Amino acid sequence: MARQTGPLKYSGTLGDIRHFKIKGLKGDFAGLRGGPSGDQVKTGPEFKRTRENMNEFGGCAAAGKSVRIGLSQLMKQMSDPQLTGRLTGIMKKINLEDQSEARGYRAILISTQSQYLKGIGFNRNVNFDSIFFAPFTLTSTPGRDGSTLEVEAFNPLSFVNAPAGATHFRLINAISVVSDFAYNSQSGAYEPIDSTLNEISNISYSSYMDLSTDVATTTSVISALPGSPTLSADVSVLGSIGIEFYQKVGVNYYLFNSGNALKIQDIF
């Protein structure tokens, strides 16, 4: 794929070259027009590998979407435009680990390959670990249906890298469930193995904390899945932690659009 760097900017097709934009990236891009027809890709024996890849890619995209849906309440202020692609890529790595199914139908077994998701940040431009430095622990309940984020007393001026203009912040403890995915030959698509539990979540917040005042006591943020469900071996529980910044005006707190951070701290 070529990238246009000259002063002439346009979109559409010129001869055999098409010009286009890519969401989240600056500049103009170009590529050759044409390629095989849809029928060729669907039926041609020479495109067998392409169909296998397309099938698994669709499953990986569905699994990544479930992660985003489980945390949808936070996605607007916590994610960057390339998050969807990054999650799909991570799911593809997990997909490649399955050795039990034929190529094109390999399962996405997050429960056995959770190391690929652990530690991922939802905004590649704002790293939680570069924003919040105070020591903390995140522990889950024995049944994995809840978690507790605990932060010992700390001084925000020393342990929080806040954006200019922020006066307050809140800590976030988010718990969400994502199921393993497998190919369903009857529907012809990848589906969650445990659709009942897939995407259920709960997001809990600390109180508003003043950036200029010491936090004198331990902060505990407890989050529990609704209904205290019994979790199967086919699901993974994502323990995500985050921080949001606010500006207080009068009695109101206004959420910043930038500077907020969220990461998957652990998987239970």
C-alpha cells in the first residue's frame, strides 16, 4: 500500500489507482484497483486458504467485539481508533494456539491463552502505568464473580500524572466476562460457547478525589457481576482498572475527554 506525500490530495479512483483515508491515521493512501470477484473468492479452489483466513478472522473480530461490549460504558473516553483492530489481532494469536480443529475452524480459547490479553491498554496513547503510580492490589472472589481494588493512602501530587486543568479523579474497577468462541457448523459462524455469561459486566468507581489533597485512608473499590452467576470453565473474567479525570466547577464534576486510562490488569 502506497502513502501519498505530495501536495495533491484527492479521493476516489484515477485510472487503476484508488485513493482513500484510513480512520485514525493521518494522510492519504493509495492502492491498485481490481482483484478477484466475490464469486471467485467464495468458490475458487485457489482461494481455499483465503476463505479459511476470512472465516477465522470473522470469529476473532466477534470475540474482540465482546470484550468491547463488556466495557462499553468506558469505551468512548478510554479507547483509541485502532482498538478494534488490536483486539482482533490479539484474538487471532489466541486462535492460532488451537491445535484441535482444522484450519479455518480453529477455536478462540481465551480461557487457556489469557496471557495475550493480560496487561493490554485500551488507548495506546495513554498508558495507565504512566498515569497512576500508587501501589495497589486487585483480587478476585473465589467464584470469580467479583473483585476488589485496594490502594493504600497516597499523595496524588506524587502518584498521579494528571492532565492540565484537572482538579479531581476517580479510580475504576471494572469486571467483565468474555466467553471462548467456537465455530458453529449449523449457523456457519463463530459463536460464544457460553452465550449466557458472555459480555456481562459491572463497573464500579471510587469517590471523587481531589488531586491537591492527600488520600489519607485506604481506598477500596469493589465490583461484582450482577446476579452472582456461577461461572463456567469456558469464560474468562477480565479485571480492568482505570482512572478518569474531572474538573470541578461549583458542585458539578465535568469528565475530561482525554487523559483517562484503562487496562486489563488481570484475568480470573
